[in-house]
Amino acid sequence: MKHIKMLHNLWVYVLAVILLAAFGISARADSNIALSGGQTVYVPIYSHIYSGLKGRPFGLAATLSIRNTDPQNPITLVSVKYFDSGGKLVKEYLAQPAELAAMASTRYILPEGDTTGGSGANFLVKWQSSKKVNPPLIEGVMIGTRSGQGISFVSRGQVISD
């Protein structure tokens, strides 16, 4: 009986060590958030995709979504540029820098049928902050419907320079 009680206590001890180690690892992972004072972010945008055997274009509406994920500090959008499939600048969306408040978001919309960028279009978003902050979440959201069929997907921005 004494041996069983010792074995039980050992199990409890081992389980406690495992749980504490797992908690410690997750707590450390949360503290490794990479703060930034500014970045240039590449975001793929699709005005259409190709479908079916004949590769017919399926038109999409696209939204560039920029979300300031910092709970305390604003960021400044320095530029939002839209490029076509060949890399040519199609449109500059900001005439001057614009502040995005803490936890705020903004969007830029390409209506369905606007194929000026082509299927390989992209945005370059430059942002900065006076102090190191949580980087914003920048995504392209595409959606389209035709003949009762709908499609939607998201493309996440890729940091190309800090």
C-alpha cells in the first residue's frame, strides 16, 4: 500500500512538472512578439482567377485590409501603392501620410470588374511609427460570385523590408 501511494505521488509530481513546463513555454512564446518601427509589406491581390478547362477568368472584388494590431499606439500609413502584373504602378492611394489609430482598421476596395491590375496585381504598403509597435495585419480579401457559385479567399501580406 505504501508503495502504491509513493507511485501515485510520483505521478502527480511528474504531471505537475509537465504542466508547469508547458505553461512556461507558452508564456515565453507570447513574450517573443517582434515589435517594429515600420515596414514595407507586399500583398498579392487578384482581380480575377482562372477556372474551368478553358481557363476562363472568374471576376473578383478585392479589398486591401490594414488593421493596426497595437492596443496603445497609432501607426502612420506612408504609402499604399497598387501595381499591375507587369510591376507598373497603377495607382497611389495616399496623397499624404495618414494616421491609423490604435486598434483601428482601414480598407481600399477594387470593385469586381476592375481588371487594370491583372491577375498578378499587388499592393505595397509602407507604414511607420514613432515607437516600436505590434506590426499591423495587412491582408487582401477576394470574393466573387457567378451563376450560383461563390469563391472567397485571403492573401496575407509579406514583409519585404523593415
